[in-house]
Amino acid sequence: MKTRIALAGLPLVLLLSACGASDPFEEENGGGGGGEGGGSGAIVVGSADFPESALLAEIYGRALAAEGFEVEYQLNIGSREVYYSQVESGRLSVFPEYNGGILAYLDNQAPVGTVEETNAAIAEALPEGLEILESSEAENKDSITVTPETAEEYDLAGIADLAEAAGDLALGAPPEFETRPQGVPGLADTYGVEFGEFRALDPALIPQALQDGDVQAANLFTTDPQIAAQGFVVLEDPENLFGAQNVTPLINSEQVDEGARAALNAVSAALTTEELTALNERIIIDNEEAADVAQEWLQEQGLA
């Protein structure tokens, strides 16, 4: 089957949605589409608005294309608060998710558990028509990260150590982190940490803001190569506020058949945290194209 790839970058969707602007999917698709996916029965793979998500979308899409499926892409859509409804409606067929993150979104009272417990809880919480597939070993957890200088100044090793100092510090994070249960509210409830200032930043700008001192603590993903490159200190999370965060495909059940599921599960079986971090480095540090990095990795794994 011929593969057709349509790239669509929508980096401002989160801001537009928050301001009550028109739905970018409506504009792009001429106001129609409703519950429809790709215009000609394609599997539509989406991504959130940060590099790793776009990379995973490229990996998923190219793995599907290698098995003969027609694929379209909708990349850099925005946060979970924006894209989840698009998977539910069928405008998106496949989305790279993180199991702990999607569970917290579905049920902010859900207890933290193992990968198996988390996935079982997700299966119970998802509405009819949505499913998750097999989780990868690859895990990318949220973190609270500081510079070595800040860690030394305030004697920080774990998140709880911030309790006394946080009132004098600014936290940089994506906008949605301010209200998510595993974000600012969770820091207060779990560790008694309340920052003096919250600065909503584009995820791509957060490492530089931390390095420059514009913020003194940051919500970074643990597979971000800038952590090692800049010598940042990831604070320990002994209460497991951020839970399991394994890379896990979220699918619209009607649009993903058994063959496509098998292709996606094969990706999950092959992907590790170490490999994901290395792939991120090629994109974020070395400025390689996500599509090229994805294709090369799939070929190395025998999946393309």
C-alpha cells in the first residue's frame, strides 16, 4: 500500500485553545471530519509539542509504513489537554503516550503503582473506543531538576529538600504543569513544596532558562540529553509523585487493526530508556532530523 505522509506543525495549539480560538483541526480539514481519521483511510499518527514525542510519532508511523499501512502525521499538536479529545474523536488514530501521565489525566485520584497496575487502571478508566497497547521498557519521567550551583547552595538531593527554599525560587515548566495533579498541586500535597513563582515556558526553552538562571528549578523529562550535557541535578522523588512513565501507544480502537497493533507492539518491545535518550541527543543536541533518526533506528532493529 502506498504511504502518504502529510506533515502539519501546530506549535501554537495549546495557546490558541486556551484563548478560545477555533479548533486547528477544523481549519485544516475545512471544518469537517467529525470523527473521521485520515482523508483516505490512513492511520493518523500525532505528537505533542516536544521533540521526543515527535520522534516517537515518526518511529510509530514509519514502522506502520514498513508494514504497508498508509500513514499521515499531525505533529506538534500541543499538550494532553488538547490532543486527547482528537484521539477520542478519531481525528488521530495513534499517539505516543506515557502510561502514568495518561492515568493521572483520566483519574487524578488514581494511586501510583507498577507498570502493570498502572496499565490495568488505564484500561478501566479509558472510554469505549480508546485503548493502550503494550508499554515499552523505555521510561521518560517528569522531574524537578536544578543546576549544580543551586543544589549546593540549598543542599538539595531530593524534592523534599526544596520545602524551605522553594518560596524564594522560580519554577519553569510547561503551562499545563501548573494545574496537573502530578505538577504544582502534587508538589505541594506530596512534599510541601510551593515555589514563589511559576513561569510557563515552551518545553524547548526550559533547559536554557534553567542554565541562564531565569528559573532556579525546572520540570524536565529525564531522557532530555541537556541534563547530562549541562550537568543538571535531577532531584530524587522518593514518594514516587511522578509514578511510572513508560512510553505507551494510545490508539483509537476502530482505526488500528491487528496488523498495525503488532507493528506498534514490536516498537515497544525494542525501545529502551538508554536508546531513547541517545536518539533524543541526536535530535536535540546534534540537530538531526527526527524522521531520519527514526528511520535509521527502525532499520537497526529490523523493523523497517
